[in-house]
Amino acid sequence: MANVDTVKKVRDFVTPFEEFGYEVSNGWIPICEKVEEKIEEYNKSHSDAPIEIFQIKSKFGELRVYLMDATTGDDIHTPEELKPFIEEVEKEARETCEWCGSKEDVHTSSYRGWIRTLCDPCNDELRSR
Ligand SMILES: [Zn+2]
């Protein structure tokens, strides 16, 4: 199995994940860490076809995880085996404040053109700025 450094030399681009890491606010970082750990675990049992995070971000108040073939850099759909996990973390994100990580009174709403998932106190703070 090629190690990651070798793969990076073969690929001719840098992924958003390599460049920016988790493109989310603090409250969702633990969820992103969980995704990264899960991918590492998946690769241990799929060393013949490893995958990699292409980008992980908050978009329209939802967590989006984009994966790619770690060897070729091609976009891939979420492998069947990982679908329940990804659905679970997406659901968790919808119920977690993007800013503070609270699970209480969390809602997704739009403010000044940005859709965010925030708890009531963080929403109040946003709107009082
Ligand atoms: Zn909050």
C-alpha cells in the first residue's frame, strides 16, 4: 500500500481539506474529528481502496462531507458501509449549535443571507451584533 506522502506526490492538487481543514465553526469540530477517525478506521480494513476527505464544511447550516479516492483523487460517492455513519453525523450536526456545540434549543435559520444551525443564545447573540 502506498503511503500518504507518495499518494500526495502522485496527485497534482491540494484538497480543500488539506488546505483549510475543517471548514466549520467550533461547535462542530468534535463531529468533524469523529468523521476523520471513522475514515482512518475504514481505511484500515480497505487498504486496497483507501478513501480520503476531500472537503468537510458547513453549507446552508448542514454538515457536508465530500470524499475522494485517496489514490487517484477522483470524487466518490459515500461507500455503502459508511452511509449510516455519515447520515448519523449529518443528523447530529443538525441538532448541534455550530458555534458552541450545545444540543439545547438548536434551530437552523437564515439571517442576512447566511443559513446557520445555532442554539437560541447564540442566535440571540448573532442578531444583537
Ligand atoms: Zn450555541
